[in-house]
Amino acid sequence: MFRFAVIAVALYCSPQFVAVAAEPSAAVVVVSDRATAVSLPPLPSGFKVVVLIQQEGEPDEVIHARALAMRDATHFVYHGGREPLLSAMYRERFVTHGATAIDLRKHLSRQRLRSIPSSRPSVDTFLATLSAKH
């Protein structure tokens, strides 16, 4: 019992453990594919953006390994009008694990209704959706 307590205290007080415990966790935003990633507005610091399907025709094993590495994602951004079937399956998995799904098409259509001549979604509404859960 004494040995366990010494090991626990040593781990707790080690500088590496303290440094890892002190780091704030960044919000991980998974984007379904490259085309959708290009449409994103710039995100503020604190958000890490990763692309799930980086190129068409990638092996499923590569995409699965990438998705597994991103399993702690807080958000999943996709374009509902052109989402690949594989991306939709992974979106459901991410949502099941607690990520918030954001349809970029909805933000684009809201922007068109406001007659804003930009092809990017308005940063305010998009960031409000991202920040709601972060």
C-alpha cells in the first residue's frame, strides 16, 4: 500500500504530469472533406480544425484511423447538400460520442437570405454555433 502511495505522489508531482494537466483542452472541429474545409471562415484560437476525408478515393482504413484519432472532437462540420456517404456515417458516430453536428449549408443559405455577397458563412452565426458547446 505504501508503495502505491509513493508511486501516485511521484506521478502527481512530476513536472511532465503537471504540464499535461495544466494544458487547456482545445476544441477539435472535424470537417467532413476538403471542399467543406475551404468554405469555413477563419476560426479563433482555441479551435483545432482537422479534415476527415482529405482526398477522394482514400482507403477506408486511412479514414477510419484518422477518425479514431479525432474521437474527442467537439464539433463536426459538413455540407448537407454534398456530403459523402462515408462522411455521413462518421458524422453519426461523432454525434453519438458527444460532438455537435453543424450543417454548413444552413449557414450558407441564411447568408444568401441576408443578401451578403460573400461565399463564406457569416463568422458571427458560425462561431456562435461552435461556441455554444465549447
